[in-house]
Amino acid sequence: MNHISDLESMKTRSRWLFLVGLIALGILANTLQVSVLFNVYFVFGSVAVMLAIVWLGMPAAILVGVIAGLYTYLIWQIGRAHV
């Protein structure tokens, strides 16, 4: 029985590591912007969110999207535009 609990523990740990990796991928993809026109950019952080939906489920994808989106919000300093 101890062997089964070890496998479950490894599975849970690998899911958490994969989630952290997808969060890092989302932040990295949002920092690598492609300029299309003046002040119009394509960002690719949603790719990490789509991968999280497929592989980890909706709650993990929401977490990835929120964290990657907050980072984009900070680097573009959108809060100053609202004042």
C-alpha cells in the first residue's frame, strides 16, 4: 500500500511543477511581444492558458491566466492610463 501512496504523491508533485512551469511560460510569453502597428502588440501568454485547460483543467488555467495577466498589467503600467 505504501507504493501506491508514493505514486500518488509523485503525481501530485509533478502536476504542481507543471502548473508552475505553465505560469512561467505564460509570463515569458507575455514579455515577448510582437509589435504589429504603433502601440498594437500581440502577446502569447494565452498559449500557456490553453495548455493548462487541456492538461490540468479549468481551475489551473484560471490561475495561469490571472498570474500571467497581472504581470502584463504591471509591465504595461495600465493603471496609469486610468488616472
